[in-house]
Amino acid sequence: MDDESRTVSRRTLLRASASGAAVSTVGTGQVSASDSDEVQPRFDDHCPDATLEPTMGHCVEGGMDGCADEHPATVELRTAVQRSLEERYPDVAALVDAGYKPYFDTLDRDDDSYAHWINPAYIGDDAILDPERPASLLVDGESWRSIGAMFVATRDGERVDPPPVYAEDAHCSPWHYHAGLPGRFAWWYYQQVYEQNAADGDVRLPCRTPCMLHVWAVDHPESVYAHHAPPVENRDLDPADDPDLETDAEPGSDALTWETLPDDLVPDRLPDEFAALIPGL
């Protein structure tokens, strides 16, 4: 069997397994749970504010009040992010070298226009709002280039209060969290696949995600801190150089998806497999 046939067969089997009745392991083949353990998110009534539909909220009441793209603090932060992306994290190949893992938007199956890549080491350290060590990078799906950073307010993987973006005399805290089931599931999926939480018996879906902050390096019609990605027309980027990855896909010609990544970057269990077990997803 040639390499192409092996790749197609493996990914076909991965997706076919989503229809199975139970998931016995998660992650990248390193989970220590036994084959007889069912790793499934637990659903109960311990999250009264959670919703089935996608919802988000500000981590600080009125958090966007006082935020302005032209404010010196915003300009300084965005410039630092732009410099970091240009010098350290310009494209997918650089992300892989730096330890970032493909995360995409887990259940956003119809949108290949951009993707989240996440760095477990940076989520686990003390640097929350450091442009040199962003917890997550936002990657354009067509050019395979980084277009923004997402910071996550965690230390040692645990949720903490987010730091201010502006000085104390200017109110601006554009951090947001997700309380809807899709967002909560996305964070749960990350913890199971890349932090191996199931191995420690932690399989409960969180009531909400940690606080997160987008900083877009390309122009965005809404805000530097906007939650949604900028329109495709605002991402007129030259395709990245051919990545040194074992894939026949090419930036500019092939969308960046699970299917176009080399096998060694694809987790053993994809989001759809778990979503098949969850009512409402």
C-alpha cells in the first residue's frame, strides 16, 4: 500500500469510528486510561448558566468600554503581536517547530477560512499576555499564515482572572469567555487531547471556558479585539512557502484542515467522534 492509500484509509477509519457507541481512549496515543474505560464528557445540572447554543460573555462587566484601536496601549500590543508573528510565528511550519498543535474550531465543520493552533506549554506557564508566547495563534486557512494571537488567562492550565490591557486609568478589558456548549466542548476537547486530563479521571465538561483575548495582526473592520475572524478580503496574504511537512497539500491551493495535515499532527480522536455522543451538538 502506498503512502497516499495509507493516509486515506487511516482518516476514513477515523471518521467512520464517530458512529461507534463509545469512545475508549482520547488524545495522541498517550492516554493511560484502560481500554475498558469510557472517556465521555459528563453532563449534569452543575452549570446553571450554560447554554446549548453558542454564547459568550465579557469577563469584566462593560469590558469593551473605553477600548479603541488607536489607543496607545492597543497600538503597542498589536504592534508587538505583529512583530512576534513576523519574526517567530509567520506560518504553519514555524508553529509546528514552536510546539503549537492543530486545534481548529473543533466543531465549526463548514469553515476552513481560519483555524486556532494552541501551545500547551504556553497555556501552562505564567505568561498570560506575552506577545512572544501567545497561548494560541490564529491561522488563515488559505495562505497558512498567522493572522492573529489568542491569549488565554490560565496558569498551570487553571483559569485565573485576566490581566488588564490598559492602564488603570483607562477602562478596557476585552477578554471574553464561552458558556455555550460548543465553546465549552472545544476547551474540554483541548484538555483531553493535549493535556491528557482523562488519564487523571477528569472528564467533566467545564461550565465555561477560561477568559480569552483575540488580537488581530491584520486589519479588522470591527476591532483589533474582535471575537470573529476578519473578512476574507482583509486577509489578502501571499501563500506561505511550502511547509517542510509530510503532506501533498500546498498553501494557496489547499485549505488547511485535518485532512491536509500530515498524520503525525492529527490526534487519534477528532472532535466529531466525541460530538456524536453529545446531545445538541
